[in-house]
Amino acid sequence: MTYTFEIELQRNNVTPSQFLAYARSRVDSKGGQYLRSDLDLDYFRRGDDLNFDTWHEDDDELRGIHEKSVSKPYEMQTFISYPSGDKYNEICEFVFDDEKTGHGYYYLLNVQTPREKAENATEAVQDAETETEHAETENAAQPAEKAPETPATVPAGKAAVLAVSASNLKMGSIPSVSLPAVITCRKNAPCVKDCYARRMSAYRANVGESYQRNLNLYNAAPDLFFAQLDMQMKINRFFRLHVSGDFVNADYFARCAETVRSNPGCTVLAFTKQYEIVNAWIAENGPLPENFKVIFSCWGDWRPENPHGLPESNVIFPETEIPENWKICGGNCFECACRGCGCWELKHGETIGFYKH
């Protein structure tokens, strides 16, 4: 049985702020809040560089998927169509009729065939979110020293193959390896409710399954996991760890650092909120490998202990007053990596800002 969520609305004689607030409330009242974008006024007013129309043919994980993105001032669309028939389409447009008010149109469609694995993954995310809400009332809970439990069976076939994304919309042609969001992240992370990677996994079942497969592979056969990760770093100049997810424990981080160190020709970038794990490794082993660009990810006033002065990233909310010394994300990892700027060349003590999305 196919599950379809669809909503369409139009408002006249309203400001952009009033229109977006109405769209949010209508979608949320129908139970679709986990599907819609943030519908943030500042982002809607500004737009960004994500304008494309792509059919994926070269990436095994994405083959046959059609993606379209429009992100212009007061005009946005995200469209994704899968070979299975699953589909996601969100459109948000506003036209001014005078200096302050105008008319807006909003449409959201999500068509998905329920899958047992997708349902189980959703339940796991909901359980993890509940744990996070409890953890937020505690003082800086320490990250778990064990990876989330998964069956330790010997992997075979597809389960024995590391899922590597050859590219994504923001990163361009930089390959990456990811893990499931939330369940591999620290328990008191304040970003869980707004997690973009979690939302993507919820309505792109094949992506969520790939992330889970990587975690299963690490838990069941870590040597095989890191042997394949090592091979990827040997054949690529740039690499990203964890577009989704985080370093699951101290042993995992140590093996990542060693794998990066053994491949000096590959620059590896990773954002993390597992501050204690990284700080402890540096305290015991000294500076990170020169080609390992680890950035401590902050969330507004929620910041880490950073005794080693590692670079930091932070979110730019609509109300954020951007410090003059911050760098601002340019929107395309591949371009920045090739030009030697942005996150890839962020120095100790520096901060880069990302507009909330």
C-alpha cells in the first residue's frame, strides 16, 4: 500500500512572514512537520546557490534518481523522484503586490511505499530523540564508548560493501562515507530536532539504509570497514567523513585518524560534536594528522570545550549577529576544496558559519 501526504495552499494580501507562518501551521496540523523544510524567512528571502536539475546515472547508490532544486529569493522547490515510484516535491513561492504584502503558494507532496526497514529506522530515530530530550536536562552527558548495538553477524554480499556516496548536492564531486544520524551522535546534541540528515533519511529510504549498512559493517567487521575506507582515501584527493552521523566511539575515531595519517595525499574533512573523544585522542597522541581537518560543530551558544583550539563551525540563525572574523560557507565543498579555502583551510581558532537549512 502506498502512503501519500499532500497539501496545497494559497494566501493573498499577506507579508512573507505571515505566509510562511501559515504554511508551517497548516502542514504541522496535518502531521507533516517531519516532511516540510524549515520555511525560514531569512533563507526564503535570500535564496542560495542550490539551483540544478539532475538525473543520477553514475552513482550506484543514487542511480535512477531525479533531483531538482530551485533556491532563489522568494522562490524555492525541492523535487526528488525514485525509480521505485517514491516521490517528494515541495514548492514555496511568494510574489509581492506592493512594497510589503503579496500572495504566496505552497505545495508539499510525499509519496512512499512503506518498507519494514524504513519503519524500523523511523522507530529507532524516535526512540533516540526521546533519549536526547531526557539527556538535554543533564549536564553535558559523556559520549557513549560503545557503538549502537547491531547484530554482529559476518557480513556477506552487499552488506560487506562500504556504501560510499560519490557526490551530493552541496558537496559536489567529493566522495563521503556516512552513518545514521542521531543514534551515532552524542545524546545531548541540541540539533536533533532540526537535523537535516535525519529528515533526508526519513523520506529517502535508500539513503537511510546505506547509512545503517555502514554502521552494521563497522560493528560486525571493523577491519573490513577500515580496509575499504583506506582504499577510498588512496584513490581520492578529498574525502568527507559523516555528512550524516558522527564518530561513534573512541576506537572508531582512533582508527579514522590512523587511516587518514596513512594516506597523506588525501585531505579528509569531518565535523563533529564528539568533542571529548577528539580532545582525549589529541591529549594522548599529539596533534591530528595534517591532512585530517576536524572541525568542532557548535549550535549557537552551545559550544564545546576546545583546549586544543581546533577550528569551529556554527549555525547562523535569523537573529544571529555574525562576527566580522567568521568565514561564511560558500555552499559547494568541491569548489572550496579545489580553491583551497573555506572549511578545507580553516585554521586553529577560526570559525565558519553556515546558514541554518
